[in-house]
Amino acid sequence: NWEDQLSDEAALKIVPKDRILAITSGGCNVLGFLLKDPETIYCIDINLAQSYLLKLKMAAIKTLDFEDFIRFSGLLPYKDRVGLFEKIKPQLTADEILFWEENKKVIRKGFIMNGKYERFVKFAGKFLKLLQGKNRVEGLFETKTQKDQELYFDTVWNTKRFKYLFKILFNKHMLAKRGLVADYFHFDDGSTSFAESFYNRSKKAFRDLPIKGNYFVSLYLLGKYRNTDEVPDYLKRENYDIIRSRIDRIKIHTSDAQSWLDKMDDDSIDCFALSNICELMSEVETARLFTAVKRTAKPMARVIFRNLMIPREVPENLKEFIGKDNALSKYIFDNDRSFVYGKVAAYSIQK
């Protein structure tokens, strides 16, 4: 997941017995939600590969001890992940096994940082290290006071080469190769291009937020987690047994969120982690989705909603029911460790 779990938890305020709707994505945050003791987590994703990835993680958690799980994940070096995959196969369906047999390369490398976007991130990180130099990158991760970190960014890190990186990797031609039409983008932060917007977002992470503990910065710059401590909650030893004991509370559905919500009862969901799915929708479709959210939400249900590049918002006619918590939204956006999102906002639902 490239969504910061701390932001999700701050916005959703999950309590025991909550029923959660979450966009599956990589499944990292969903697994972490289990630590809050929810009744059910409905994981929805239109991408079958994301469903199969979470099912793979769940099967591995059910089957392997903690040491073998983090070896299988790719967090630690290991030579026989295929052997571990053979152990977890009984937990998978025939279709899931076939999918992973056809993607054995991911199994061999470990599932961490081996998706399409992750490969782009690793390429960008290598390019940045080349531009900035190894010593400058290593210096960024050295323990500093907040003032020293700001000074390091302003005087050492924020080079012309660093700014140039964004023009190279996030120009219209590069975005078009990834199916993105840059001229369509309008940004929540007032930027005029994705290069400018992404530069501003990265500046916040590298300068204004603590580097220590921010594993998103490690992934972007190093292409991996720096150590076994600065990782998502599901990869930590102290959480493993709790997550395993609650793993069957996760219910995976490969579907668009709208279709799935249309089948749900009124007043049935406590928390909605919607990620940035509305960027795939028109404004009319976004309005339909939030209408379904309002119908299926319990009174005082909580929502976290993001924009990456294309601004979307709760429709005007629903704002009296789905209200933004402006103070909390500002807090989670200002402190969001995953700096890729142009908006991270929290809402509550009045019935």
C-alpha cells in the first residue's frame, strides 16, 4: 500500500466490532486494521491481481511462522521462496495457484516492491541516487533533529539535479507511456504540472516530516525497507499472532466499489477507506458512489478519501450528510508519510 496506515487509522477511528469497507490495494493496511479488532473487513478491488496478492499474504500468514513469512515476503534474503510457496498452496484455490505459477518471478523475489508501480519506483530511486550521489542519500537517513533535517534539505539535498528529476520522470511524455493524460490533471495544491506537484509533496516528506520511521521514504529512495523495524504493522513480529488469529475476518471481493455497495444493506458499514478510486470515475459516477456510501453507512460512520492527481470531492448535495472534518483532514494531510497524494481527507456521516 502507498496509503499511510497512520492516516487511515486517525481518520477511521476503528473500534472493536466495526465493519470496514477498504479498497484492497496491496493489502498491507487491511492486515494492519485487524489489530483494531474489527468484526469484518470487506476488501474491494477492481483488479484481480490485487485480490490474489492479498490472498497470497493471508495464505502465507496462516501457514508460515513469522520468520518464514518475512523471508517469503522479501523483507529478508532467502533462496527458496518457491519451496515456501509449495507449503501455502493448500490455502489457495486452483485459479490463485495458476496465477502465481504464471508469476513465479514475483514469488522468487518476494512480493514486496515487485508490482508495476513498485518497479517504476525502484527505477526512479536508482536514478535519483545517481543524480544525488550515494553519500547525499545516506546522509538523508542519518539521525537528525528536525531543524537539522530542514537545514540538510535546504543546503545539501535540494539541488538542481533533485528538481530536474521530476521534470524527467513526471513530464507529459513519461506519464503518457503509463496511460496518463497529463493535460487532464488539475491539482489540489495549486500546482501547474505533476512534476511541480510531486516535487512539492516530496519536499514535505524529506524536509518537514521525520525521516526516521518513514518507510515510504526508504521505499522511494532505496527501493526497499531499511530494516525490519521501520515496516508496516503486518510485518512486525509483535503483531503476527494477533493478525493470524483474526485473518478470516477479511472478506475479499473483486468488484468495483459501486457495484458491491449496491448489494449491501442500509446502515451496515462503520468505516470506509476509499483510497483515490474516484479518479477513475467521472464526477457523475463519483456522486453515485457517495450516494451509495451515505445509504450503506451507519450513523457517524467515518471515511478517509484521497486524491492522487485528479481532484474529486463529495458532491455539494451530500455535504450536509457527509461532512469533512477540516481540522483532522489538515492534520492527516500535513503528517501523511506517503507524500504521493495531493489530498488526504477525513469525513463523518450524519443520517
